[in-house]
Amino acid sequence: MAHAPAAGTPAACAPAAVTPAVPYVGRFAPSPTGPLHAGSLVAALASWLDARAQGGRWLVRIEDVDLPRCVPGAQAVIMSQLAAFGLHSDALPLRQSARHAAYETALERLRATGWVYPCGCTRKAVDEALRGLGAEPARHGERVYPGTCRSGLHGQPARAMRMLTAPAPSQPEATLGIEWTDRRLGPQCQDVSHAVGDFVLKRADGWWAYQLAVVVDDAAQGVTHVVRGADLSDNTPRQIHLQRALGVPTPAYLHTPLVLAADGEKLSKQNGARPLDTGNPLTSLREAAAVLGLQAEGADMTAWLADAAARWRARWPA
């Protein structure tokens, strides 16, 4: 039976219990689909400053779980760019492409506890189901899955694996609300059932979805604080839902301002963002800090980074 994605009263949000921040572990997790650009540097600098301001560890994770989109050699370029700006990881980078066994174990655990079910729907079938419910799919927005395969595959082959968005597997008809407090954006709440619907953990092409991979890896690396771009904020409630279902800690979150392109959209590789110029790193760091609302002083890069970390500590205590 299909479930209308946006009908009824939004779910009340259940607060997320945040893990104590000792010891501090932060991370920067770029996808190797090309070199870092100005927007990437803002996110990298913010996460590095947060870790250094708290005397914590800063890790780099290469999110190459979607291998078809990855560019050969991009990881080496990214690590070289970070080094040019004085941003050095405290451990060798973790590569998601080497983590398939961990993701499979997590998926099986979720399936065994009733959180995951197979889905046979194509994108076209999802769109047709949404139209049948009077909900025209947004061209570039979230396709809110209407729950078509919750009651079974009805003779279709399984294509993907979806995560149930409900307070518990025993309450599949109840809506799921997630509340959390972002360190910059303040109190947040999302009715995940109506805003997203049951979301994919393993795709039809066999690749792992971002939501599962990031939760499993944050837990495995002991990440206590996630600092990333504001465009990823709406992923947070899905990840908190997964953390609860897997019984792993929930980090503290801080979502940073975005660098925008000339058309007002987020600066990205897809809209022609130029690779970072490492020829004058201090200038680029100052520009990135300005996006974060931070001014620092220092005659050279080392002194500037130290001053920036001290100012960050005063502005964003963990």
C-alpha cells in the first residue's frame, strides 16, 4: 500500500542525544570527483579549526563509495591541496571503497531488526506513484518515497534496500520526527516521513548510499563532531535515525555557510568551480575565513592558522 508523503499532521520531533565530546575527533570527507575548490576549502578549514581549537584529532576520509563518479588521481590532488594550506590529517585517509564489508554488516544488522526492506521500484515507478497521490515530483527536489514496497515486492525483483522511516519497526504507520541542535543554526526539526520517506541504503546498481556509509564510518572512526557545509544539513535527521537504529553515538553538528556561484547556486564542480590556487595559500585561507565570519592575523600561514584556531575556540566552543 502506498502512503501519501505529505498528508496529515507532521510528526513531533524526538530530541537527539549528543555524544559527550571527549576525546574530540573531527573529520573532513571530500569526494574524489575532482580537485578541491573555494567551497571545499571553507568546509575543510572549518572542520580543521574546530578540531585544533579543542585540541582534538582531525581526520580526512575519502568518500569514494560511488566509484563511477570518481576521477583517477583526484585523491592525491586533494591531499596535496590540503597540505599546501597547512591542513594535515592526523591519520592516513580512510577510503570508503575499501569498506564494503562494514557496510554489508550494518545493512544485515538493520535487516535483522526489521528496519530495512527490499524495494523493486524504478524512479519512473516512484514518480507515477507520487502523481497518483496528487504529489507531482519536484524536478530537482527530494522524491518522497510513498512506501510502495513496504508491503512486499508484489512479484517484482528487488532493486534497492530502503530504511523504514518510523519510530520503530513495530510502528510502520507512525511518522518519524527528528530534533537536533546545530551549533550554528540552532534548534532543528524534520518530519523525516513526510520530508524524505523511506530512503535508500543500497542502490539498484549495487553501490552503497551516502547515508549508510557516512554513519558507519563516523562510528568506526569515533567521530564526535561533524563540521560540514549547510547543504548537508537536511541529511542530518536521516543519519541520526540510522545512528539510533544501529546503536551508535550521535556526533555534535555544525553546518557552515556556503560559497555561492554567480547564479546564486552552491559553488560546485558541476557548475564550473575552479580548482583551488595553491600559489598564495594565505590569501585563499583568509577568503575562506571571511565566509565563516572569521578574521585572523598572522605574518605567515602557521601563525595565521594558530590565531584562527584561537578565535574559533572563542566563537564556537564545543
